[in-house]
Amino acid sequence: MKQTSPYTIIFDSEKLIAVNKASGISVGGDRWDDSNERLDRLLERDINLSKIYTVHRIDRDTSGIVVFAKTKEDHRSLSIAFEQRQIVKRYIAVVHGRPPWKETVCDLALVPDGNKKHHTIIDKFRGKESVTRFNFLMSAGNYSVLEAWPQTGRIHQIRVHAAALGHPVVCDSLYGKETPVKLSSFKRGWKGDPKQEKPLLSRLGLHALELTLPDGQVLSAPFPRDMSSLIKQIEKQ
């Protein structure tokens, strides 16, 4: 059986390459995970480059857009653009509950607690500035779809802020509930067989949808099939 690639290329130029990453693969290694099953190494092998440069990261279990630079010079310029908030990031999250607001901003300071799961905690004394803007898009049952615009780039920022607002991302074992999302849990009049029902989503419900570069160019990563199906079902209700 042919193995499915954990990424697809969505943009390729002399300076950078942007890919749509599947959930379940790390962008690059760290002190706890230095395995070969990493997006940066797979890309170097597949596009025959001796070295690509990681500009930013998204969580291992988050799907969506990731950008790599092809030279040290481009890595530096793109990294500065991220640090200076010249690159706009847009995420879509499926969360538990129905927020009472149409939009809100969470600015709770965050700091990693240093464990192997990269768990991040809220700490107003030791934490770094962390800002996420959320927009409510739709709801069905006890689930909602939110748009998240992180202004900073802390580890697990969107997940921690969403949970702090009382609406953890679905299937988030660190900050919420790991329970898979099934259609029967929110579709009115569902009449299927509970024993035969398969989950619509059984991994973290967070997707990095878009990046807007400093020159105004927008790079978009289509939803993977599982998250697309879930959002379509929520939209129908």
C-alpha cells in the first residue's frame, strides 16, 4: 500500500517553500525529539536540498501551513518579519462549548513549564506577553468553530488561551478532553448505530489556515479531510 505523504507543497520559490503539514509530524527536532520523522528532514530529502531553514513552527498535532527558508539570508529576513509581527497568522479551531461573545482578545501571559510534553502554563509574573484574538464563526450542539489570530508565537498559545476562555480545542489531551468528536454528539435526530459510528475527528481540532506575508501575499493551506468534514457538518446544523 502506498504511504500517504505527511505534507503537500503549496508554494515554492527561490527564497522559501510553504507546505501544508498533516497532524502528527513535528516541524523540526528539539531536545526531546530528534527523530528522522521530521518535516524539515523529509523536505530536504524530497526536494534535494542539503539544508532548509525552519522559520516558525506549529504544534506536532496541529495541521496547516508551515514556511521554510532556502538560504540563511532569507531565514534571517523571514524570522525578523515574524518577530516584528509583519506576518499575519490565521488559524481555525473547533472547540468545546458556545462562547457568549462574537469576538474577544485573550492576553494572558504564558511560559513553558519545561516538561517533555511542552506543556505551557499561565503565569502573570514569569510569563511572556501573549495575545490571541478570537472570532466566533458558528456552533452546533456543544461545539463551536473559531477563527484565531495569534499576535505572538508562544508554544501552544492558541490552545492555552482557548482553554482559559472556557473553550478548549477538541481532542486536546493537554488542555481539554481527548474524546473524539462524533456526529451523534451534535446532529439533531441522529439515528445511526452507536456501535458502528466512526469519529469525524479524533485528533487536535486546530488548523493553520493562512499566512499573509509582508508583501501582502496570502498563502493558504486547505483543510484536511477530517477537519473539513467536521466543519461542514457543524455548518449544516
